Amino acid sequence: MTFEVRVAGQAIAFDCAADETILDAAERAGYALPYSCRKGICCTCEASLVAGRMQVHSRWITGRSDAVLMCQARPCSDVEIAPKRIEKRAPSSRKTLTATVFRMARPTPEVYVLTLRFANGVRVKFQAGQYLQVLLPDGDRRNFSLANAPHENDGVELHIRHLPSGRFSARMLQTLEVGDKLTVELPFGEFFLREGERPAIFLATGTGFAPIKSIFEGALRRGDRRPLRLYWGGRTLPDLYMAERVAKWADRAPWFSFVSVLSRPGGDWTGRTGRVHRAVLEDNPDMSNVEVYACGNPLMIAAARKDFATEGGLPEARFYADAFVASGRSEMNGREAG
């Protein structure tokens, strides 16, 4: 059985099967809704149900209801929704393929940089800021952001935080060797820089830096001049594991600036301290004319979303986020931020 999904206040409608999520149906129809984890955890895909009836897990929702997860919601009738935003997008062209471990580095004891290569002649188109899924032998999956720029599309670079209980980072990653094979599917995600001239502020915690690295290195290659500013937060200095590279971006590009923020600095630290999103507000009390891209710890993202709107006047539609939450069936994945 198929139902119609209408978007409130817009001339947009698409079909959705009863066993299909609203998010999947929108993508199939060529529309993009905000999302990140696709597991019903990060809340990025929340929208309002204006009319109709939906099922979310074992719960049925009828009539007006806010904060409905579009990655989990399935229609039980024709429905009308009010998402945070909806954008026209070409239908997904994801690929599932085999990648070979090309290089493994460990810039800190807590972070791995894993480089994978595709077969000769194979390239995969993606947008800077998107992520892939590693398919595990039992069908479970793990999400990892793409840290390489889109022009480097004969393989991928992944930044993976070691988690003692992580099935991939603490088990599979420990035994991987150069030449080993992994099955991956890509691309996923709506965390990419939108076109325009408005200044953009990025904030990251820990390995939330990975997709931002992809975005900035792509912008450098294109010769962009749009004002971009990165706030990168960590507990201690080693959490900013590629700070030297970021400093080189700032030297090359006058339109780019970088602020590092530590919450547990050592005695020799002379930079900013505290919560990274509060540093953003201190420097940008009026956020009514900027875009914000936040990646990493979901608690940071939730606090930034709230405080930027209430204190800085940031419109909800200009807050883009990728929360690093659990992507497997039972454990945290390597996108967990520090």
C-alpha cells in the first residue's frame, strides 16, 4: 500500500510505501530532508506531523505532533509534514564496493587515520562533508565521515576514534593490515557546505573535524573566497590532532580563520578554554546573517543549536549538523567525538 506525503506550505508531494520511511521515500523522489545517523538517535531528521497517521517503531502517532523522526516514521495514511527544511536533490547514486586498506596512521593514541583505496579505475562521486558506511560480516554497519576532498575520489580517508567497547575501533581495526579488504557503501549525509556568499562558521569536537577537513580542502582547491571560520574543541591539545595542518590553511587563505578551544588545558596552554560553542557566541553575538555547520559530540550540537538560536538569533534553517552517535545495533561507532 502507498500513501501520499505532502509538505506543509509548499507544492511538494511524493509517494511513500507503508513499509518505507519518510526519509527514504523523499530521497527516492529527489528531495533531501535533514538527517545524520539514520538510526533514530541524533534527532537531526525531526519534523512535525501536521495531519495523518504514522508509525514510529511500535508507537502510532495521529494528528498534530512535533519532533517526529523521519528516518523511522512510516505512514499509515496520507500525511502532511513540516520539516525543518526540504531541498530538491538528484536521486541518490550510492555505490557498494570493496576497498583495500592502503595506509594506517595513528596521530594520537586515541585516533586512527585509515586510508582506503578502490579498485583501479573506480572513483566515487561525493560531496565534501558526507560519510560512508562500513558493512560488517553479519550485516551490521558503522558510519565514518569522509575526510578527503571530493577530487580525491579514488579512495577515502577516515578518522576513527578508538573506543574500548567499539566493535570496529577496538576489535576489527586492531587486526586490520595493509592490503586487507572492507566493504563500504557511499555516500550518505546532508552535511555539506551550501552555495552562497554568507559567512560560514564551523565547529567540531574531536574527530568531528574529519568532514570539515574535506570541506575546507575542497574549498582551497576551488579557490573559494567565502569567509569560513573553524572552531575546533577538545579536552586536551592532542585531541586537535591535525592542528598544524589547519594552521597552514589559515596561512594560505586569508578568508579562513581558526580558533582552538580546550576544556581541560594543561598549564602551558595560552589559547581559548571552555566549551567550544560558547567561544563561538563570544566572538559572534549576532548570528542572524551566518550559516553554522556543527559536527561531533551530540551534546555539543544540541547545546549549540539551542544557544545559537536563542542568544545569537541564528535561524533554525541555517544550522547544519552531523552528530556522531551510535551507528551499529549495540555499540558506539568510530564517528564518536572526543
